[in-house]
Amino acid sequence: MLLIPAIDLKDGHCVRLKQGDMKQATTFGEDPAAMARQWLDAGARRLHLVDLNGAFAGQPKNRTAIKSIRKAVGSEIPVQLGGGIRDLDTIELYLDAGLEYVIIGTAAVKNPGFLQDACSAFGGHIIVGSTPRTGRSRPMAGASSRVTRSSTWHASSRIGAWSPSSTPTSAAMAC
């Protein structure tokens, strides 16, 4: 099993939202690069970043923090990013900046043609992700579709302790 620590970015800080509400954010760190380095030093083999501002705005918003994270971990571990990725130029921008994977959420549901184009142009670097709630896929900007999963896991802490649960918290698939 590969546990992937997440760093959620809002206004350049490491945060956690309460029930996806941008107004209810708890800040866990002011320095995303230092947080990434902590995860690397703790043995992380991959990092998952979420540009929360980008997810809500539909375009990248935390590029400075993302660049600092990539610089802090160097090429020691792969970094994947989701949030605000709605076009091929943005994917290319992030991959050229050294990210190994980009995660498409809302755009995959709202525009399957875009997803097909992204997979064709950047095969092996695209992950489709969503956040299921009550049996519905809920990508960041609110598009929804049914999700079927044979097993579900519930994140019981941000540190990576995972336990089985009947409530799905995320789903991902790569192309």
C-alpha cells in the first residue's frame, strides 16, 4: 500500500477545510516547502498537492507555493497536483515545472473530451480524481456523477493512518 500525504494550499498556506468550506480553514503551516520537506524526511514516497484556491476559481492560484514545494523536494519523490486544472496549457505548465502528475476533477466530469485530449497528449501523467459523498462523485467545483468502488477507505488522520469505512472519501484513476 502506498500512503500519499496531502498538502492542501489556500492563499499560499497549508490548510484543511471543514466540509469543503473555504471560509472554515484551519492553517497547519505557513511554509508549504517546509511542510513538504517534513513529509519527505518522514519517508513519504510521493506528495499530493491541492490548489484549493485554483479548484474554486477554475484556474491555478498557488503557483509560488507549488514551485517552492517542487524545489524543496527536488527530484527525490514524485509530486502530483490537483485543483484548477481545466486546460491543456495548464497541464503543460505544471509538467514542464517538474510535477510528475496532474489530477483532473471537475473538468473530467464536465468535459470528457478534454479528459481524452489530456490523456492523449500527456499519457502516464494524468490522474482523474473525485471526492465521493453519499455515493456521488463530487469534484471540486461541484459537478457530480455516480462512483462505483469495490472497496472504500476512510482517512482517519492527515498523517496517513487509514481505516476501512463505508463512507468513501476519494477515488482516483490514471490514464
